[in-house]
Amino acid sequence: MTVNQSLFIVGIGASAGGLDAIRTFISKLEPAKNMAYIIAQHMSPEHPCTLAKLLN
């Protein structure tokens, strides 16, 4: 990324049932050097977060 290039940060939120939609969205992404994606998914506090494993 050059000094003149902008960085875009995209926030994505989903309910606990939104995993399939997130997977579909990620599968369609093309590499971009100036984009950062933050994914926040509502999860039960009683279960450990495994989102990173599920999205691989």
C-alpha cells in the first residue's frame, strides 16, 4: 500500500445464525490490499468462540 492509498475498514455484524451468510460473503471476496474486514458475530457466552476455525 502506498502513502496516497486509502485504507477502508468494513464492519460486518451477524446474529448467531449468520454463519452461512458470512461464509458465503467471504468466499466471494477478491484480494484487496486496501481493505480490512472486521467480523463480529453474536455468540453465546457459555460457549468458547470458534469463529476463526469455522471460517477457514
